Amino acid sequence: MAVVEINNVFKTYHDTEVEVKAINGVTLSFEKGDFAVIVGPSGSGKTTLLNLIGGLDQPTGGEILIAGHRLSELRPSELIDFRMDHVGFVFQSYNLIPVLTAAENVGFIMNLQKWPKEKQITRTNELLSSVGLSDRHNSRPSQLSGGQQQRIAVARALATHPEFILADEPTANLDSKSAESLLEIMEKLNQEEGMTFIFSTHDIRVMKRAHRVITLEDGKIVSDETTKK
Amino acid sequence: MITSLAWKNVWRNKIRSLIVITAVTIGVFAGVFSLAAINSTVIQRIDAAVNEELSHIQVNNKNFRSSSDIQNIISDYPGVVAALKSTPWVTKVTGRIIIRGIASTAAKSVGVEITGVDVEKEKEIFTLSEKLIPGTGSYFETDTKFNTVFIGEKLAKELNIIRYIITPEAVVKLKDQGVPANIISKIETLQGQRFTSEKKFIKAYEKLLDAREIQKYEWKIREAAWSYREGSRIILSFLDVNNDQTGAAFRVSGIFRTNNDMFESLSLFVPIEELRQLTGMKEGTYHRVIAKLENNDLTNKVTPVIREKLKDVEVLNWKEIQPDLAMMADFMGQIYAIFMVIILAALAFGIVNTMLMAVLERTRELGMLMAIGMNRRKIFIMIMLESIFLSIVGGFAGMAVSELMIAITGKTGINLMKYSEGMEAIGYSAHLYPTIDAQFFITTTILIVLTGIISAVYPAHKALKLNPVEAIRGE
């Protein structure tokens, strides 16, 4: 069953007098349990496509359906709730809340969704354990390494059981050891929990682990290869 | 959670937040404390005027104020007293005889207002008896066959009753007060001389000391050299009921000191029986009836009630007798408002500036929060709360420091002796006891919180305008 369906989507930016077609007629779908990467040179439209899938941006043409929701029909306030309920985000520069502890960062979206306290604690402990950071419960982001921060970001993204996780260059700021460790965790979550991951990346290590590699150039898909399942 | 996140965000940049909070604290303290100091001058002046000079209500013969003829008495004194006593909130009533005359000593003559008072009743209404300078006698408590008079320090100086002498005791007093030995040795050269006026004494020590020494020690020197011989006499001359010149010698019963030079130099008090005997005024005749109310705030309420009862006489309250005081009391409200606007405007600009910086600094983070599902209402509330916390912490710290300083200086006083001559010439004390009422603190607290809320609107609105995609990119 398709978690994400992208039908002939366009995204055009009007930068002063120049028209930039960041996404140019992309049709694509992602199934539950996909571990897919979107690759392509800089400016090919990877991040724009990810933003469109995540409901952070609206296409100028075509439609995107996620878990049966047509994103173009949602009002801005509904889009925010939609993101909270259906999408997990992992950003290149971690983007944790610096004044909160690791556990508070993981529990942040659960808190926004008003989960019962007990349930929040249980889920937070479970996630910290699955990303191998049970012992850093009360550490602030500034007390963690880049790799550890990104693992907390993954745990935060997974917390409320979203439909899929969008990870924009998640390993770009990590050393190779931390990147491998993070990818192992993500792969494990994909295999054991069936979590769908959609990456945008330049990183060969991510591509090697991916089950599907989609190549974008000038806003168009030039290849879509399934490497393993 | 939003509240706790907002609170944590306030302390994210501790130095910046502390600087803003300190600025707010100093601003609030400076405003509130200055206001308390100004307020104290007005309150002290009003208290002094009401409790030492005027009381709340005065009833006179209708012609008395325009012509202080001894014949302008209150025709129905018992009726006036009964009407006043039956009026709610009137607590005490007494009558006075008031005549104009001349006070003389061998050295000088001065025009004065001689007030004949019922000593016991006056003590219940006025606090003048408590203003007696220690060592100058008493408030008519000396058992003597002579006529007695209670006079102000200023008048005593003008009549040369008070003199300035550097005695060995004065030197010891100066040492005790910490005056340096070199100053004392200069002043000691004046030993043995009697200065019959303050002016002569000032001239003498000004030749011995430099300007800085004078500025620092002159009050201590004057105080130490201040000398008064108990039982000094003055002659009072005035017209009797037949308009014949009369008068008598009066022994000074005591000397009072207030903060009003004008009052001190013009008013003197004698027991009413002595004045009645000398003027030939009949028993039961009075020029003025004084009424004291439960408190100052009742003045406007009670005056028309009394006026309605006493249509044949002139009824005046303290605000009408001294309109400058009434104006000052009313003006205080406007001064409060002006100060509050200044304090709150400074607070608002500080908060807006800090919060705008905080929003701009956290653009990426705010974008991330929007991306992961924190809606705009929650972001708005979070920024508002951060501003409110900053205002409240700074505002309350300012209020606490103000309250503490007002409590301390309210007891110890602020000494402005350097300006005492100028201030006392217009009736104000050179010793301020800052005070402010509780209502002001409550109003200020509410206004600080409101200012925090209003100041937060613009930065919070700015945060709402962020586009999550651009914000995450850090644009």
C-alpha cells in the first residue's frame, strides 16, 4: 500500500524575473517499509521534493496524497497538525531544542499531542534505548556529540509512530563512525518496525544501505532503482 | 509544557536576560523610589500643615479673614461647637482667640500672630507640643506666675533669644559627632564669644573654614553652638477689645521646631485665659473654632455637611485655606501617571528589543518547531510568555528593591540638610521619609504584566510570520 503518492507534481519559484522549476512533473510513490534515498546533484530539487512530501511547502501543480490525505486540500493550520500526526522529520543540523534534555526532546511531540505522562515516559525510554542513548536521558544537546544528537532527533521523529520519516541529509554533519552507527539504527528500525524512511542525500554510505535509489536532475526523476528488499 | 519551555528559553542566554532584567529592575526601582521620595515631601507637608498648623476644618466669623479685628468673634460659639460635634467623622473640636501684635526683645521687634489656645484640647488636635526642642522648656507645663508663650525656633532666632556659643560642652559634642580635630581646633578659637544671631555666627566660622569644610560640617557646628537660656522673656504688644494698646512680658515656656519657617516666624501661642485677661475678651468668645476629622480623605465629604449646618459663619477646610497643598495632593496623581508612563515605556522598549533578538536568533529553531507540528498559536503563546516572564522577573525585582529601600529610608529618612534652608522656607522638610501606598504597588504590578503582554505582541507576531522552510534553512 502506498504511503506517499506524488502525481505529476511541479514546484516553480519566481525569483525576481527568472522562473526556476525546482520540481518538474514528478510522479512517484513510496510503499510502507521503504528505505529510499533521493539523490542528485546540488540544486536538483531533492530538498524541495522532501519539503513537498512533508507538507512544509505546497506544489504549484499536481497533487500529493499521504495516507489518504490530499495535502493541497489542507489549510495551513491543518497542515501543521497533519505533520505532527503523520510525518517524522530528521534535519541535517539535528535541530534539537537546546534548553530541553534528551528525554524532553524525544517526548516533545508526544507532549504536543497530549499523551498521558506515563505513556510518554515509557515511549521515551523505549526510544532512547533503541537509539542506544538510555544513559543520556538528562543530557542537554550541548552535552552530546553530533552523532548522539542526530540519534535523539531520530528518536523524536519516531516518537508518535508517524507514517514515514523524512531525513534531509541526516549524515552530512557526522563523522563516518557516527554516520554508520546512525544508519544502522535507522536500518534496524526499518527492518524491525517496518518504519518507512525517505532520505535526501549525497552520502554514498546512505545510498549503499538504501533499498531504493531515486535520482533527480533538474527537478525530474532520471532513474528509480530498487536495489534490494 | 509551553510555560516550562518559555521559562527555560528566558534563561537560554543568561547574560542577556540578566542584563534586561537588571535594566528593568533599575528602571522600576528608580521610578518607584523617586516617586516615593516626591510623595513623601507632599505627604509630610500635608501632615505637618494639618497636624501642626491648620487641622481639617476651621470656622471663622465671616469678616475675620478680611479684617482681623478683635471684635470679629463667632457670635454663637456653643451652637457652632454643637453642630461640629454632631457631625459624623468630626473627632475633636476646640476654640481659639487670634490677634495680631508685636513681639519684642531688647534687640528686635517682629510682627506676629498671637493665638490663645486651650492647652489640653490643643494637645488632642495638634502635634505642636511634640515639636518642642529638647532643653528649651515645655509646652505650658511649667508652674509659674508669669505669662507664658510657646514660640517657633525661627522667631526665637529673629528675636535673638537663641544664641550661638562655642562652649567646652559644644567642643565635646563636636568630637562625639566625629568632626575632625583640625576643624575643632579652628572652631575652638571662637570660644568665649557670644553670637546673638545665626548670621553673625555663620560669618565668624566662614572666616575660619574653607568651602568644603563648611559644606560638610556647618550643620554639626551650628547644632553644637546652639544655645538657649531657659525662661527668656519677650514683650507682646497688641490691641485690646477697646482698641487700646496693651501688652505684657511673657516668659518663653518652650521653643518648637517645625519644617515651616514662615509658620515658625509668625505664630506664637499663649494660654487662652492669659490672652483673654489681657485683651478683655469675655469668657466664651472665640475667633476661630477648629475641628479635627478622622482622616484627611474625609475633608471633601465632610466640609459641605458642616457648611450646610453653619450658614452664618465661614467654614473652610485645609485645602481651601492652603490651596497650594490641595494642588500638590491632586498633582501627585498626575505625577504618578507621568512616572508610570516613563517606567513602562522603558520596560516595553527593553522587552521588545530583547524578544526581537531572541526571535531572530532562533529563526531556525522556530521553523523546526513549526515543521514538527507546533502550531502558530502555541508559538505565539510561547513568545508572549517569554516576554511576560522577563517583565515579571524584572518588574518584581524592581518592586522588591523599591519596597526594601522605601522601608529602610522610610525609617532612617533621607537627609537633605544641605537644602534645608530653601526647603523649610517653603514649608517642606529637609528630612524625607519615602512612602508609597499599597494600592500603587498593586497597580504597578498589573501595569508591568500588561506592558509585558503588549511588548510581546510584535516579536510574537514576527515569529508567526516565519516560513518553516526558509526558517529551517536559517534565512
